[in-house]
Amino acid sequence: MEQRRNRRFQLHLPLAITRAGTERVSLSGFTKNISSTGVLFTSSTAADLGGPIEYVITLHEAGPLPVGLRCVGKVVRSERMLANGEAHRTFEIAATLERYEFVRDRELAR
């Protein structure tokens, strides 16, 4: 039986990757689960294993300005997802959560 140090919460929240490595990017996805030390999410693009990543998880979209969690970490897993035994265009990415800050600003607004 697998033992984890931190409890994982199964949450399906919008996620935007804003930086991958040294490049600024604009990729979107959704979280699958979150813990105090990392996140598992889906994206249409693979991420570089071991590379730095910056991402924003939108926690609350109601009201004039959404509330988000801007996170910095590194990619610890990036795998193409399978459906019915066949690979498709979605990737499952696990990233650490090393630093974070709450943000409530216009850049999160859609």
C-alpha cells in the first residue's frame, strides 16, 4: 500500500502554465489533485522533466476579480495519457509546489 506524507485533495480547477524553464508560455489545463507540496494536472503539451515551472491555479472565479494561487516548482513527471490503451494528446504532469502567493488581479480575469 502506498504511503504519502501529505494528504491529496481531488480538485478539478483551472490551471495556467505561465513559465516553463526560462520561456514565458501560455498553456492551460486542469488540476487533478493538489497537496501542500505539489500538484497533478493535465495539459495539451508535455513539460520538460526536472525543469522549473510557474503556474497559476484559479481558486475562485466569482466576483469582479478571480482569486488565484501563483506557484513555482519543478516538473517531476510528464506522461502522455492513455485512453482505451491508446495514447492521445493530453499529458499528465506532476509538479512540486515550492513557493506560492495568492493573487487577485486583472491578469487572472478571463
